[in-house]
Amino acid sequence: MFWDRLEVWPMEGSKQQSKSKRGLFLPLVPYNAAIAGLGTLVPLAILALRGTVIDVSLAAVAYNLALIPAPLIWGYVCDVTGSRKKILMLSAAIIAASSVGMYFTDSIPAIIFFYAAIAHATGMLAPALNLLIIESVPKGEWDEGYTRSSWYSTVGTIAGLGVGMAWSFSLPSLTFLAACAAFAFGSVALTACYVRDPPMSIERRTFLLNPLAFVNRLAQLPLMFVRVPKKADFTSMIKMTREELTRDIPVIVLSSVLFSASLNIFFTSYTPYLKENQLTNWEVYFTSLYIAAMNGLASRVILRRMRGTVTVQIASSALAVRALGMLLAAFFAIFVSGYLTLYSTLLSFTLLGVAYTVITINLNSLFFKALPAGRQGGLLGVYSAFNGIALFAGSLSSGYVSFYLGYPMTFFLGALLVFLSAAVLQAHFGGTPQSSYE
């Protein structure tokens, strides 16, 4: 049974891949190199222009506001036009152009604007790429296709952060924007050369019929809309909370929302916290590289040893580990300062990184299993809308909490939300195994 052994991102794949299959994923390397580099560089650029943690928070707010509607808009474009390749190229081109724009400005509002454009471009990628995978790869090899997509993305992320770290040793960090633009232009070129639109296209609703496609799609971006959620969909979600037999979905949604909010509350303020403790730019890049490596380790080692098992208990345990990592960060923010902050960060990031993938895979899998037939589209829209609101609220509150109450309070608030996320699952499902989820 699938739910006994959910093979998400399986680790073993055929070594005999055709050039076309390799080419499908090759553009992901420079694409993710650009995204990862910019994700670390933008807060550094804002702080270098004498911005505060509130300015960084507002940049994150703009990022999320631009990101949230992108999967809905461009998913619809994918369905109507059947185009995949052009959307992938346009996404990378927008990132390249925005990087160039940031390179030539010294205005914080302009940087925030270009950062929002990058966010929207990132949201364009998810529906087009995932549809392309299930259209171009035989169904029996979808697991291998998602494994390769994840692997190439991870390689790109680590490469981008590694280059950014090395760049910061000897060159002004802001000039790294030119490298990010080059990465994105490289992705455009590779997409033009290697990616082909399939002869027959399918619609996004296919994700609702296959758990592997569904879980991997949400793992990339926790926002997926088959259609615009209606008032009746939100009302239905509220009604579900009143009945014991239908309460599973609202509980899983609430847990996911708390987790999403904690994510942005914690990380939005973390780069300003590191810079306040006088860490150099290359050290900031190194911490980002480290947590990306921990995420990759969890994807390729920890999930493999679990053999894809999905349970509420695993999700709760991983949430508790992540909460502990944030709690340690809050403790270190009080008692550790200066250069020692680098080492305390690596310790807390170890727990945060290894738990992240386990949490996302388990929560998304549990949500898929709980969806009632015939109502997946509406409830998925509600799930995505609530997660989008949580990401927005987390970004907005993070800067103000840090500015007025201090970084320890921000990190403690993030830890509290993750603990609540785990508590919500445990309070509803209890400690006894639930046969419908294991």
C-alpha cells in the first residue's frame, strides 16, 4: 500500500538516462544557483544600504505577496496554452533581468521591487516544471524523475551559495548580482537547447490523482491552486472542525499553517541577526550553505532510512526537533555574541535542516490522504491560501518583533509556533497509531 511505504524522492535510480532526460533537469542547476545566491544576497544588500531588520522584513513581505498568486496565474496559463518551455525560459529571464536591475541601483525600495519580481518568477516555475516531469517521463519512472529534479536543484543551490561564499572573500558582495544574472541567463540558454514541450499536455488536476506528484509538488512550494478557492470552500473547512470524523483535514491544515508562519518569522530576521553580531558576508553565505546541505542530507539519507514511512508520530517528532533548534537559537541569541555566533548557528541549523524535509513530506502526505474524493481542488485551494497568509504574516511580524523586542523573542516565537504545530497533531491524533495514516 502506498501509505505504508511512501517513496518520496527515492534514492536509487537507473544510471542509464538518455540525454533528453538529463537535459530536462540540467537548467535547474544554474536556476537554483541564482535563486539561492539572491536569497542570501538581498538581505545583505539592504543592510549594506543602511537598512534595518524592518526593511528586510518588508522585502520578505513583498516577496511573499508576489509569490502567492504566481502558481495560480501561471498554472492556469499552463492549462490553457499547453506551454511549458516558454514559461520556464520567461521565469529565468525575469530573474536575470531583476538581478541586473538590482546591480545598478542603490535604492532599498528598488531592490524590494526587483526581489518581488524574482519571487513571482520563482512561483512560475513550479506548475510548469512539475507538469513537464509527469508529461515527459513515463509514469513508472516518475519517482526517478522527481529524484533527479530534487538532486539537480540541490546541486544548484549548493553551487550558488558556494560561489557566493567564495566571491565574498575577495570581491564586493553586491557584485555577485552579476554572477546571479549569469546563472539565470545560463538557465534560459539550457532550457532553449534541451527542453521540449511534450506532444500532448495534461492539466494540473492530474496532481490530485497521484500522491507522488502531489507531495513532491507541494514540497517544492506549499502553494498549489487548481482553481480559485470560493467562500464555500472556506465554510466547508470550518464545518469540518465540528465533527470528529471530518476533523483530520482542519487539524493538518492548522499544523501546516503554524509551521509555515514559524518558517518566515525565524529566517526573515536571521541574516540581520548574524550581521549585528559582526559576521562577515562569506560567513553568512556559509551558514546558508550549511543548512542547504542539511536539507539535502535529510532528503537523501534520513528519508531513505525511513523507507518513506509516513505517520503523524514522525511528523510530530520532526516538528519537535525543529522547535528545539529554534529554541537553541533563542538561547544563543541571549548568551552568545560576536564570532561565536557562527558556531551556535551551525548547531541550531543542524536540527532545523534535518527536520525540514521530513516535516514537509509527512504533512503534505497526510493532507493528501485525508482529502475526500471530489473535493480535492477546493480544499487544496484553502490549504494553499492559509499557508500563503501564514508566510506573509510571518515575514511581516518578524522584522517588527526583532526591532522592538529583540532577536531572542523572534526566535522564541518561531519555536513556540512549531511546538504548537506538533501539539495540534498530537492532541487530535493522540499517541496511538492511526491505521488510516500509517
